[in-house]
Amino acid sequence: MNGLALPVSKRNILGKKTRFLRHQGITPAHLFGHGLESIPLQCDTARLQRIIAQAGTTKLIALEIEGDKQPRSVFIREIQRNAYTGALLHVDLYQVRKMERIKVDVPIVFVGEAPALKEKGRSLIHGITTLSVECLPDRLPPQIDVDLSHLEEAEQAIHVREIALSPDITVITDSDQIVVKVSKEVVEVTAEEVKAEAEAAGEAEAEAAGEAKKEPE
């Protein structure tokens, strides 16, 4: 484990009444897992906020349920927040078995600088932001770093198949999927600009025709 521990207790308050827990600085949660009956839980909101900041959805947490002799290995599976205030509403926790492989979407983090971007008119296009992998819980990387320093030319891309991971991690995402690509910026032309260019061309043609008529035979 990563030294992350979250003490919780079983919850008897369900449904709409959970709003009273939130007013007391307590966040309702649910624990579920393969072959496990869902267990309603509650935990201190401030403590939970710190764990979320440290663990995200890819680090194992030692879930210490009041009354249990041993902590359970869990991941944070889903976080629900108030759309307006950002306040925590509910958290789903997923219990894993250490010897059972799991499938998780791991966030991709770009590192380094792309030499190709030193030229004007170049930009980075991001294809995907997460990589789906399968591995044992304790082998799951918190993030996957993608080095941009290999991108030296326009239209050059990094594909999923080029990402190097540990042999015990299986990548589920399509290997041909583009992770990031260097693209030449396309200059957008507005309808007004097209009309202006057409009018200018028309005037030039009319002027040329007029000059031709003035020429002696």
C-alpha cells in the first residue's frame, strides 16, 4: 500500500436524509466489489478530501471500517460533487483482491517539450487523455507519462503502441489510437473575407477589361 488510510463507519442513514450528514461534515459512501454485497458507509469529509487529493482513482487505499479487524484494499471509483459549489456529495469505493487483475482507466500526463512546436504555426492535438489497462492492483501506475521530446516534425504523432509499460500491465486501448500529434495550424477564412476577395477579383477583372478597350486597334 501507499500508506493511505481512510477510517469509516457503517451508515444507517439512507436516501434523502443523508443531507443531514453532510451538514455535520460527514460524507456518505458505498463500498462494493466483485462478489461483495454493497455496504453503505460514512466518513469525515475533511479527511476524505485529503485522501481524494492524494489517491485520485488509481492509488490503493486501506479502508478501515469501524469494527473490522483488517483494513480492506480499495480504490476510489466515483466521486459525486455539487455542480455549483463543488462540495462532496457521495463517493463510491471499490474493494479489490490483491491477486485478481483489474481494469482501470489511467490518466495520461504529458512531459517534456516537443521540438516541433518551436516552428510557428504548429500546435498539439490531444487524442486521448486516459489509457485503459489491466493489471494486479498493486501494479497499477497512478499515471502514465508520455514524453513529447520525440515529436520533432509536423504531423508526427505518438500512438498507444509506442507507450512503454511494465510487462505485467496489459493495455486494452486500441494500439493504433493516437495519443498526441503535432499539427500545422489551419488559418480560418471567414465568409466576409471570401466575399471581399471575390469582389476585389471582380473589380480587377473589370478594370483590366476597361483598359483593353482603350487600347488602339
